[in-house]
Amino acid sequence: MKKVTKLSLIFFYLIGFMSINAGAVEWQANWIWTKDRASIPNTWVALRKEVTLDEISDQATAYISADTKYWLWINGEQVVFEGSFTGGPSPVKPAPRIDNYAIASNKYFDQVDISKYLKKGKNTIAALAWYWGDDGTKGTHISSHTGGFIFQAQVGKQTIVSDNTWKAIEHNAYQRDFIKTKPIRIAAWSVKYDARQAMGDWTDQAWYMPGYDDSDWKTVRTKRSPPRAPFFELFPSDIPLLTNYGLANCTNYPDTKFPFISDGKKIQCKLDLNKNYTPYFDVEAQAGQQIHVKSNMSRSAIDTFYTTKAGRQQFESYSWTNGRIIEYTIPKGVTVHALKYRWTGVGTTPGHFESDDDWYTRIWQMSENTLYVCARDNFMDTPDRERGLWIGDVADQASYLFYSMDKPGRDLLKKAIKVTMAFSDSESGVFAGLGPGRFRELPAQSLQFIEQGIWHYYFNTGDLDTVKYAYPFVHRYLSLWKKQDNGLIVLRNGHWRWTDWGPQETVDYDSIHNALYYSALVAARKMAIAIGDDTHIGLYNQRIDELKQAYQETFWQDGFFSSNPKKFKDDRANAIAILFGLAEPEQYQQIVDNVLIPNHFASPHFEWMVYNAMAIAGRYDDALARMKTRYGLQVDNPALSTLAEYLPKGGTENHAWNAPSTLLSQYIAGIEPTSAAWKSYQIMPNMAHMKRLKQRVPSVQGDIDFEISRTNDEINIGLTSPKGATAIVGIPKVYFKINSVNINGKPVFKAGIVWSTDNSDQYQGIRYIGEDEKYLKFELAAGDWSLQVTP
């Protein structure tokens, strides 16, 4: 492939971030902090400002950022719970990357509508800022090595800015003497809080309330306006503030159980499902007693250590953690008035699937729970152990993201794409499998991310700007792969050749990596066509054709694909051969029978692809049976609500790469886009043994609600299709010979006769488009549709 020069890549890089920064704020505000040393890790600072407003406005947007997190109150009412997303949209300048290389990063800022919190006259703005001062070892955060907070808002003709008129004080109730224990993977800290040094927190006399006496507070130290070092440029966050579901009771501790007196034994406070949460309690105690709060997750690195003051007191630990049980250890004799938690997450999960087989309804919901709990500052592998943006995991998440999450979820994937590309190696062209702060090339993950992450994002959203930004990086990375004389690729080891956690002696690296590279070539060609760049189309066509031919000639072993038939009969390799179009349809059944049914080597990272391949081969019952075999121990355990790192179980209890729900949504319900941004989509249901199923898809065009039920005498289909989308609905022919079809009460098909639906007011929005051996097909416009089918 033609070499992309360093200068051209930097050019694309600059153009990309110019577009990202469109509508940037003209900063008048300064970064501020206390006058004490600002570089001490794990420091909490309280900040206040009283502002007199001559008038208020229906629209007042505040622009806010911090290194690292902040909580905001206006007039005593909390406006933001945990603001500021970690990491950064881009390095300060392109640079060669090595693992654990410290690289200066630009920052994000939040945009917050504060109009409803303001009043005419005196207003109190207060913030609690938390400086981590740690990057962790998994690269999700890049510290500025100094604490900072910035605030700017326009209210009518008045501009409110953080400047030297603000006051600040270190919040000494938050203790800094907590020591992280190895291995240190995450940048956040546990909370150690001494209520004897509190400043009225969680009371009407708190430091963030109007009228609080801050006369002994010092004015802040200002640290210049953006884009100066160490915070550099500020870019608007790609995702909105976290969804705050509010304080809630645990399922086994409703209000009626309070108050009670602790007996000193560990209290297990159960959540309805595995969530990211901050714990809260309300107790009455003597001064100096110790309360410990932790998650039931053994790999969680975030605990709470609380020292009581005398009397009644409330506390919420702001360092989020994850679990399905909150374990409180409260000293004997302490009166407990409440045990609660706050659930927060990115956007919401309006997607839904259910069927008359409860097992598959449950695994779909467990998949969605797993996806949501692994989405926060970035898509991550797990909220417990690492919180790392492994792009192979992100590619897996992208397969079911669009059936589950709303716009903030889609935007979080966009953020993963932009950050991964921005923090690539400007010298070599490599983009790494774990960003932004750590550089590790995992070739299998980088290739997978091109097709299943970047292209899948574009096809589901239609966001051409992001694919325009990513494409030069994609092309340059693919250019690094060398070709053998026989047309296959020369494998790259990268930093780590890891491909899957299944039994390592069963991993057929040659055939897997060639298939992944093939899929990336196909995706790159589609990207080039989408953005109107035909520079490399001829080269892509040549490489795609010769690689497919070489793959067939080298790896097909009379019944399955393998680089060494005496050693490898790999379900992963054979599944993706079908999935990526390297296998021919006449080979499908042999692959399923010889490999995909008997061999269960894949970890969840590839397992979902095995199901999809079996569905493409028409083996829906076998795919569902394999899913039940492999996931049975987890789904049948009523205590679990998420899916684990390994199969049949083990590792972290909530690992991102579990995507079995993709089979159910895309192939059993049969719903998938047929053009970018879901402007057209198809519904080709394959119900297998199921008699009823429902699916909601929160597409970029709007929610798609589909339901189908069948008996021996009837098929009923309901569809609500959003404005801007056209659906092709396939009526299954497998259950009986179809005699009649009514749509919204109007006959459109009877005994092989099709009524003309073209240019007819009676059949407006309906068009018969034919049939094949499996389906009778109708095109339906946006709207509500009811189909009745009888033999």
C-alpha cells in the first residue's frame, strides 16, 4: 500500500481536531486551586463564589472542567454529580509512543445548563474538586500533575468566571494517607473520611450552602486561562453528564427496616442488579468509631473508610465502585437510620428483548447489564479490576451497543474511536489496544476494531465526520502489514500477540489474523467509498481478492479451515471465516458440523461471533443450544445479573466482551440495518423453538418496536417504525404454507395473489417486494403496522 507520510497524518490529525473543536469557548476564566501545594495526589478541595445577578436568563450554559473530578452546587442544590471525564481527546502534539510513556494531554470540558438553579440577586456557586494525581497502569487517565478547576458561564449580559475572587480550602475530612496496594491498575482512589473534620457536609449548614461563613477561607491561586500548560486545550466532551438515578434503598433494606442498632457484624446490602454506585449511610454514633464499606467484588480496588463524629450524620462516598452487594461493617451499638446507594451511568438502556423462553430473555438482559456497567468515562473491559479501554473489548461491545443503549452510548463509542486514533504513534502509524495513556499494540484487537468498532459505528450512526477522521489512521496501519508471496499476510507480533483467552494451544493465529486483516481491508474499502476517497480502492480490491483466494487455497482442509489440521480445529478461526465472508456458502454446514458444534475453545471475546456464524449458516437451533451450554452456569445462577470474563465462569463477574445478545437481536429477532444510520433496515425473524418474541432497538432514527407471535394457525407481527426509516419485513414461510396476509386490516396477499400496492391510497406505505425460499417480503414506511398471516 502507498505509504502515508508523517506530515500528511499530522495534517489529517489537525484538521480532525479543528472540526472536533468547532464552536469552542472563548475562555475568560482561569484554572484555580488553593494556594497550598497543588500536586499532592488524592487531594479534595472545596471552592466557593457568591455572585449577584442583575437579571436571569432562560438559557445559561456553564462550561466546567477539572483535574480530575468535580461536584457542583448552586444555591445549595446539587447541579452536577461527578463531572469531568478522565483522559483527554488528544495529546498536546503528535509523538512517538512507547508503553507507559507520559504524554501531555488536552482536556475535556462539560456543558451544563444551570438556568433553573439561578435566581435574581445573590447566588452561591460551590464545587468540590478531587485531584487524583495518578494515571494508574491501564492508561485511562492522563494527569496534569496538578489539581485544577475551571468554570465559566454567561447569564444574560453577565459572565461568571473562575478567577481570583473565588475562595478555596482543602477539605481535610478527606484523608490523603491511604496507600494503594499493588497491582495498581486504576487511577481513582479509595475514600478515607474523618467526619470530625467535616464542614457540615450533607446538612443545611454545609459549606456549599448559601450563607455559610467562609471568612477564614483564602482566595484561590489562579493558573492562567486555556490553552496554557499544564491543562492545555479544552475540548467539549463527546458525552453528556452521567445519568444520576438518585439515592435508592437496597432490596433487602427497605425504609421499614430502619432504624436498627448494629450488632457489629457485616451487613450485606443487596442491589437489584450489578451496578456502578456510590454508597450512602445515615448513622448515629459516638465520635471516633470506624465504618468500612466495600463491594462484594473481590477485585474491586475502591473501599470507603469512615471515622464518625458524635451524633447523627450522613455520608456518601464519591469514589464510585461496582457490585451487586454493598458490604457495610458498622461498629456494634451504632444506630443505623439508612443504608442507600446512588446508581450512575452513561445515558440509558432503552433496548429490550424478550421471548416466551425465559432463559434467552434473561441472558439478553444480563448482556445489556454487562454492557452498561462497562460504560462510564470510557468503554472498559471491566469496572472491577482495570477499567481499561481495550479496543478489542470495545469492538465486542459495539456489536450489541446499538440494540441496547441510547445516544450517549453511541457517543461513548465515538469517543473511543477518536481517542484511540489521536493517541496513535505518529512515527510508526500503530494505534494501540489500550489508550489513551498506555501504548500496547495487540494486532488482533487493532484489526478487529477497524471493522467491528469503527465501521460498525459509522454504519449504525451515519457519522461521516468521525469516519473521515479515523480513515487515514486505518489506512496507514493496514499499510504496515506485509504480504507473503502466496498472498497471505506476514503476522505482526506487536507488543502482545494475544488473541483470545481460550486454551492457548488451540489458537490458530495464522488463520485468525489473516481473517481479521481481510475484514479490516473490506471495512477500509467501505470507509473510503463512504467518504468519497478512491485513492486506494484499486489496491484494496486487489488485496481483498488475492487474500481470499490464498486463504481458501492455504487453510481449507476438506471440511474446516486450519493452518495446521493436525494441531488446530479452532472454532474462533472457522467462525470468523464465515462471519467475514472468507468461507463459501457451500462450506458452511461442514464448518458447523466439524468445528462449531463439537469444539468449545472460544472465550466470550469470540464466542458471540461463533453464534453469529452459525446463524449465517442457518443453524439457529444449534447456535441457541451452544449458547445455553456455554453460558448455562451463569444464567442459571439467580444471584448473577452480568456475565463473566471466562466460560463457563470465572474472572471478573462483569466483563465487557460478552455479546451473546447480538445473536438474539440480529438473527433471531432478525433486525439489522441495511444502509447507514438505519435509514433502511430489515426484519427477518428466525424464531427457532420460540413462539413469541419482542425487540426494541433504540436506533439513531428512533425506537423500533417489533413483536412477533405464532401458533399453528396464525402469525401476528407488530411494528412501530420511526420517522426517517424504511423497513423490509420478512414473513417466515417455515411454519405453514401462507394463504393470506393482511396489513393494518387490508388484504395484500391471498393464495398466491398479490394485490397491487403501488400508487394506491388504500395501501399507502406498503410495497410487496417478492419472496425467497424463506420469506414473503414487504417494504413498510415509517409508522405503526400490524400484520396477520394465516395458512
